[in-house]
Amino acid sequence: MPEDGDDSNNEDGSFEVREDDPDYVHAEDLFEIDRDAADAAHAAGKLPPAFQEDPLIRRAYVQSFIAGAFHGATHAMVEHMLKSERSNLASLSSRLDYAFPGLENMAVTLRTVERRLGVDPDEYITYYFLCPVCWVRHPSCELYDLARSACTEPGCTGILYETKTLTGGKRRRKPTKPFATSSLERNIQRILLRPGKVEELNAWRQGVEDEAGVKAPVGQEDWRGAHDPDFRLCDIYDGWGWNAIQAGLQRRRGGVWGIEDIDVSEVGQRFVALPLGLVIMINIDWFRGLKRGKYSVGAIYATICNNPRTKRFLREETILCAVIPGPEEPSLEQMNSILEPFVTEACRMYHGVDMRVPAEPGPIPTHLHVNIIAADLPGSRKSTGLRAHTSKLFMCAVCNKPFHSLVDHRCYDATTFKYREDGRYLKYAFRARQADQATREEIAERRGVRWSVLNLLPDWFPARDGPVDFMHAAYLGEAKHVVQGILVAGGMFAKRSASDKPLEKLQHFFDNVWWPGSAGRVPSSVLITGGGGKADEWRNTCSVLAVALYEAWQVDGEVPDEDAPPLNPKEKAGINQKRIENLVNERRHANAAHNGETTAEYSEYIDQTRMDRNYCHHYDAVLEWLVSLRIYGSQSISIREAQRAEDCHSRACQAWARMCCHLTPYFHLVMHIVMWIYRLGPVYGWWAYPYERFNGFLSKLRHNGHAGELEATMMRSWVKIHLIHDLIVNLENLGPHRTAEDEASIADLRRCLQGTGRGGERGTLLTMLAAMSAQHDEAQVRFPNENRKIDLKRESLYALVFTYLRRDWQDEVALIPDTSARDVPGSAFVGQRVSSFSHVVVHGQRYGASTAHRGKSHQYAYVSGRQAVRINYILQVSHRAASGKELVANIAIVQPFIASDRAEMMPWASRATDLGIGTWKGKRLGAATVVNLSCLSGQFALASVEHRSKLLWITMSLDHTTQEPDQVDSLAHEGDNFL
């Protein structure tokens, strides 16, 4: 399990692991695990054996398991704990003259305890061993059947295992490259056995049209979004692709392209209309397995798209199908060997397997369809067999734009796209499958595809089902390149005078922006000076970039319509700029030759052209680009909004191309993102943020750094967390049989899981999940456990709160001041011992009070739209009416920002609504007023800028729920002095 802090004691970040550490297994011992010892009743889908034992014994099991799994207790220590507990229970039994059921058979080893509780990861893991050269896969049963250690493939020089001689002369075989997998089918079965899970997987069915039954697939032409531009897509179920999936297909030779999917039963059944038709997406990616050194480990994840989006990307809902061994990434041919077990299972499950579900007398047919691979561009292209995005002719797998066309503005004009046929990829992929090496290379060069075992999946098409991941494309690709590759490298922050240094102004801006505590800061040193930066950091950069560029470039309150000063050609920056310009011009020559536009005059023109370095031109292009990313990155999106985002992105990229800027393939590939949004819904439902987080979790696990063993440790830990979650679910669903001991076990297990990577973390994924979970949570407002009692009069808040409550509660009670005479009718409001909180969570987002130390990092917020405020107090006020009814008000004392009349003068004014930018008077707040906590509507970043010697506050929305509202909602009814 992950550890807090970095206490590794080896240079590569690994740990010295004891031989009897419960999470560690020798490579040679992985193939000695007895998988036939699992309890028969548990294998039949019933509760684990521990649930038939006395609650005190079950409690002892849980405590011992926690000690071994989370607190470093060795096998010997756990055995001592269990024997001591058995002895204590035996003594208690003797004194009370009560026989504890099952005490004589109580488990006394950690392995037995894991099996009794149902948390033995080895029941769900299958180990293979690979040839380290050709990666041919061998099942574990062959390890001791092989006559020699040399690879069995003709001409391969790989060694499959080495022989170790143990004390006593016993010889053991240690595989050179172990490979850990977890069965897709067994994991799906385990998940389906969770109480209420089947209902949860069918919760997406909202109407008669979604109900299960005999129904035909619905194509894009009959999809509602094809006819209604205001149709809003909120999840993957809203895209046209969800209802277009067809069941009962078999991939056979024939048809126009030589390979086609045949409906052999001629039923024409919609896949998601099956009683249990599960749609999954997969991710394949690599990460650093060691903190230091080059050791790349891969992972294959599967996510069930039928899950509600609030749960879809939780770790306990995501299946880790395989951990790909390092230290180097495999080739596509080697990847095929890795993927084959997964593809075999997926094909079998597509046609249906019987699975047990709770409350059903017998098994029900369960089908599974692999919909897409959501991964970064290198991982997606390698896994699908498509040529890399650096390929000369196959940079884009969707249309025929070549690599050198990136310098041409037509590369970003959708009206010029000529789309490729996915069937052609399948045709030549299957040809390459049986071809010799020379023919395979020729097919790859001329047809842009190699053989991938994923092509065996029914209804799988390499380009269509390998969408461009928006996170990598927009934030790690485009955003990083715009700042570092176009603006910084292009010299747009060159020094203008000794006192006018735009780069220093830009860094100062980023260093002084106020960010909500849950958003994290954007380190200027990483983003501007060539560092990598994380996706969240680049996303936050996009939220403030329009204001940041203004602050860096402005002269007398305007972005100047002039060129940036030239760079010194002898300095490093100038040399780099010249190199980039030469590269761009080289591609422009190649593009002209490809289009038949080469002439002596045009060639001379290309050689003399340099990048346009006009501040206004770049600022306008950046604004268009930022609008497109903000719309594309929304949690919900309409057809009209998606088309507008496409237009904005196209205009920005065409402008940069005409300005002779260096653009990368991502700028073209994002032009196709709208196609996948129509099919798959908003990018939130299928982007790679979750998988990057999962990789981070695996990379932080304790292991000894030994090849093969560290990958097995990762797989065992992941599966164990799933099983712990299932154990908690089983304990919670004991109903009237749940005891105090079970409650304690649930609490302990939950604390352990929360300590494996969730506490105090920030990021887009957790913020998204929290906000979406809140949409389905009846408790929209969540207070912390701690509060302090205040007297409203001492805080000078009495009159303000009284006025608000008298109006808010007027239908329940006639409030009067506590200073009223006794004969005045009504209920006196005292206002003493009012609960004041440092922070609160509303609709999944955290807000804080400026008067509390723990609240300062979240003290600014939007209310009821885009009115910016500072939160002074967060209060819960109670009052008992004469009728005996307890009235409660959850309120905040806020001071609104004051709108500035200079908003229309700012260079982003035409795009302020799209970008969520508000302009306010600097360091000026309106009179305090009271709002209901449910009115808190979002977070923003806050910057102070000057406009013609006038200080302004600029708010930049960090909300990505939908496109920005057209105007700030008036809240005059919330307080007399609000606006």
C-alpha cells in the first residue's frame, strides 16, 4: 500500500522489503500459489466464510488483516496476534460457559484470514511468464514442464527462466519476465455480486426508449442531436454511439474491404437494450515504476461506462487487467502477446456469458463490448496498430492531412478534410497479420497500419475507436506549446526596455494570482521556463492566460498593435528561434511541393518569411483558442456549443498558421474532437485524467524495485483494494445481523482506504467527482464537525441576520427583535450561540470564511451566477418557533465585488462571458449582506491588474460545468444592499 512521505532507502526510490512482508512475493513463488484452496462456498458466489463465523472472530480477522496490509505486520506477527486472540476467546468461552461458533477452526495465518474474508488477491490474479526478447507468453503451468530455459520460438535468443538452488539442494525456477493479469470476466462477476450494483449499472435508463428489450440500433442520422442544435450532451449515454452499438456481430472475411462484421442471427439487436449489456473503455499507458532511473511500467485498465459518472472513475470501480512489465516499453508485436488474454475474454463476453447477480434465482446472460481506448496519442496509436503521429503521411488517422500540412491554414479548415476509411485500415491490418517482415513494413509505410490483436474485437475500428484524448491534446499538448513553443520561444516576451520586461511581468502575475486552496497554484517557473507541468496546472493556466498576457504586454491599458522586439541572434533564445523558423520553412517547402505550388518566387518568399510577432495578432488568436478549450472542456455541451468551439479553434489555428508559427499535430487532431463528442458525449465521460491518477497511485506503492516482482506487487495491491471495498459492502449489507464489531471493522477499513491516496489531494478528477456526486446527494450543504459559537450582537451581525431571517421565515414565524416590549406580538430572536464554521462544502465545492484561519484559502466565491463575493462568515442559525418547530437557516455573510465601468475597455471584453472573466473595482467591496449557502455557485482565481493607473480586480472562473452564463443573475432579493 502507498506510504505517506518518501522514506525509500534506495537510490531508485525502492524499499528494502522483508522476506515475510505480506504484500511481497518472490518472483519464483508467484508460480507456486495454490489457487485451488479457495473456499467452495465463496467460489459459488456466496458470502465469504468469515460471515458464517462469530462476529468477534470476524473482528479479529479484520484487525489482523489491517495490521498486515496497512501497518507492516509480518506473517509471523499476524500469526501471533491471531493465536493470542484465539486463546483470549477460549478463556472467555470457559468463563462465560459459552461456546463461540467456529472457534476450534479459527484461522491463525494471514493467508487463511484473507481467504476467509474474501480479500486474497491471488484468487483473481493469473501469472504468465514472457520471453524477455520476443515476449511470447507462457502460462504458469509450463514453467516446470519446459525442458530448457531457452525460448521456444525459432531463432529467439531469450532466456525464459533461471534456476536457483535453495538450502537443502531444492532447485527452483525463477521466470525472467513475470507478467501479472487479472481476469476481466472474474472481475465483472465480482462487481456484479455487489448489492445494488446491477440497478446502478441500469440507472442510465431514463425512459421507455432506454428500457431493455428487442430493439434495433439507432444510427447517427436518427439521433436527436442530428436534428436539434440545442440538444445537450451530459454523458456518454447522450452521444449517438451509445445506442448505435449492435449485438450479435461476428468479424469475418468478406465485404468491400475484405473484413466485415456480420449479424449472424439477423436479429438487429441494440447492444445496450440487452438486459445486461456492459460497455467498457480501456486505457493503456506507461509510467515510471521507480522514482529514479529509467524503468517504465505499463497498465491496462477497463472502465464500465454503464456506471454513473459519479462512480465510473473511482478506483474500486476500475479493473486493472494487466501490469505490463518493464523496464522498456514493448513494441506493437510484443503488445499483441500482452493483449491477447484480454481480447480473448472480451470476445467471449461480447457474445454473452452467464453470471450470477443478487436476488436472481439463477445466472443471467451478461454481454460486454469494448467501445474505445482512452489513452494518450503514443499509447493509442501503438495499441491500435496505427502509425505514430509523427508519420509523414499518416499524422492524422481520421483524414488525409500529412505532417507537413501543419504549416498550412487549410490543415485547420474542416471543409477541406478528406476522411479516411476505417475499413481500409482493417483490410491491411489483417493482411499484415500473416505477412513476412518486409511486407509488414511496406504495409505500415504505404497504408499506415500494423496488425493489432484489438482488431479481433467485434465492431472495432482503429481510428474511430481510438479517439484523441482531450486532456493530453488540449492541456499537455496545445496549452504547453502555445505558452512555451509559440509565445516564449517566439520571443513574444522579449525585453522592451530596462524597465519594461514582459517575461518578468508574466512571472509576477502567476506568482501573485489568488487561487482557491482546492485548485492549487500554477508555478510560473515550470510553465514559462520550459518545464513539463501537470495537466491540471496547464488547465488552470488556460483559465487565466488572457489576463496574464494583457498584464505582460499592455501599454497604457491596451495590447499594442506592434511587433515584439527582435531577439539577439547570438543568444540562446535567438538561436532557438532561428532553428524553429528554419524548421517551419522546411515544412512549408515540403507542403508547397506536395500541393504542386512550388515556384521560384514562392520558394524565395518562404525563405524570407519569419513568424509574425505582433502582440495584437497573437492575443486575438489566443482568445479564440481559449474559448474553444473552455467550451470543449465543459461537463455538458450542446451541439451548437460544440460547433462554436470547433469554429473558434479553427480560426485560432488558421491564424497561427498564417502567422508562420510552429504548430504540432495536436492542433490538427483537436479539429476532430467534435466528431467524438457527438459520438461519446462530453470529454469528461471518456478522458484520461482518471488513468493518470491511477498510474500515480501504482507508482507510489512500496516495493523492492526488482523487475517482475514490483509489477506483481502493484497488481496485488490494486486487487486487494477492490476486495477490501467488497468486504466493506458485504459488512454494510448484513442488515439486522450487523453487530457493533462489524461497525468497528467498517470504520477501520474505510480509514485504511482513505489513507491510500485520497486525503488532502487536489485535481480536476476529484473536483469533478465531488461536484457530480453532490448533484445526486440530498445533503447539498455539508458542514465540518468543528464549529464555534458566536454572539451575533458582539460580531455586529444581529441586524443583518435578523432582517434576512424575518423575511425568509415570514411564513413560519413572526420574528421580532429581542429588545421588543413584552406586549409586542411575535417570537423574539436572540442570536446567541450561533454556530460559525470555518468552511463548508456546497454542491461538492469547498468555500471558506475570511474570518477563520482554515477558511481563508476559500474565502472568495461566486453567488447565484457570476457575482463575485468575499465570504466573511458561514453560519447555521437555529430558532424555535412558538409552535415548537425548529427553524434552521444555513447562511453566509458576504460582501459583493463592485463592477467596474472599465470592463468594456479590457481587451478580452468581447470574450469575457465565454471565458468567465469579470472586471471589478480593485480592493473595493460592497456592503455586507446575507445569502443562503445554496446560492454559492462556483470558484474563481483572483488577480489585481492596473488599467491606466486604476487598480482593478479580475476574477477568472474555474467552473467547467457548462458554458458560462450570459449574464450575472441579480440577487437583489437576497439582501437590500447586495448590488
